[in-house]
Amino acid sequence: MNNFKQRVLTGIGLIIVILLLTNLGMYSFVAMIAIINLMALTEFYRLVAVSKAARIMGLILGTSLILTVTYVINDLLQWRLLLVYVPFTFTIFFKELYAHHTRPFENLAYIFMGVIYITLPFCFFIGLAFLPIREAYNASLITGCFLIIWAGDTGAYLAGKLLGKNLVFKRISPKKTWEGCIGGVLSAIITAAILSKTFLILSTQNWIILSGIISVTGIYGDFFKSMLKRSQHIKDTGNILPGHGGILDRFDSLLGSAGFAFCYLLLYGQFKN
């Protein structure tokens, strides 16, 4: 089976699973994000070769942060519980202080970089499911965001393959072209305009603005992931997804866009009842 067929079949399977778990309810959605976060962190820590003990601390920190944020958003726990991460963070520093590593600050840097680069965007993405703030879980906004991300990625891939000539960032991503980027943004906007007729939680204008934010920042999410791969001299971040590579290869656009999407909708989103 060639790479393109693998990519299509894997993509279809992934879309079905993600949409199913997203629309089954809050618990299946959060569990899915927690698992993806755990897999992405594991992939990142493997790539940067942190110690086993540091990797475990990072995974505990990332997973517990996902769960705590979910509980706080749902008013099941008070926001003060987040303060527990202050002593926990210093515990990680203490661990490295007494460990026998030649480069302890390298371990510390990678532990927290993984959480900042991967877990925080996933926390913002979970937050999108409860907008307007502290409302009940709403799968339609998350489903729409997923569809916009996938449409942008697919449009960029096809436009780049068919029309791509002018490179955007050769040093970081030698295959990404301006034509592909424009195709991805247009695909995302068209998809958002169509979605606005079905998912009425936002106005058409809000959906289109959101799609522009997601597609543009998603491109930079791809660049950040490419920068990671170039620094480690690898082609893919993993091989768990045939035709796509690793978890970071597949969710790079989400990681780049989730925080911006959440901030826009929290500050300027006009939600319909």
C-alpha cells in the first residue's frame, strides 16, 4: 500500500474515532484528549531523550493538569486546587537537584517545555468545549474546530501537491509552499461557512473569523513541529499513525491553534442560545 492510501485510510479511521468520542459526551471527549496528550508527551520526551525519571514526572504533571482543569471548569473543584502545582513543580526541581545527571537543567527545560508545548494547548482545547465560560459540555463547537483543522490540513496538502512552487520557510519546512498555505486557509474558511448553517452556536461571521485564526496559527503549529524534527534530525515524530507519522505530526495544527481559538472566543465570541 502506497503512502497516500495509508494516509487516507488512517485519516478516515482517525476522524471517525475522534468524532464518535467527541459526540458521545464530556467524559469520552476528555478521556480521549488525556490519552492523546499522554501519547504526545511520551513522543516528545522520547525525541529529546530526557531521563526516565524526568519523563515520568512530566507525564504525571501533564496528565494531572488536564484532569484538574476539566474539574475546575465544571465547578467540581475550586480553582484554588491549581495551587497544588506550585509545590509539585518545585518537587521536580528538587528531584533533579539530588539526581546524578550531568545536565539537570536540560531535563528540567524539556519537562516543562513538553507541558507548555503540548498539555497547555490541550487544556485550552478542552476549555473550548465549555464556552460560554462554565457552560455545559457542547460537542458542536469542538466538532466544528476539528473539521476546520482537518479541512485546512487537507486543503494545504492537496494545494501544495498540485500547485506548490514557492517555498514559505525552506530552512524549517522544505516542502511547505505559499500555494499550500493559501489553499489550507481557503479550505478552512469554506468549511466554516458551511458549518455555520448546521452548528448554530456561533454566527457565520464568528465561524469564519475562527477558521482564519485556526488555519493561520495551525500553520505555525506545523512549523514549530518541523523545527523540533529538524533539531533532532528526524523525518517523523513517530510511526504510530501509518501515512501520517507520529501523534505530534497529526495534532501539530491543533497544538498551534487551540490557545488562540480559546482566547478569541472567550474575549470576542458571540454565542447563540
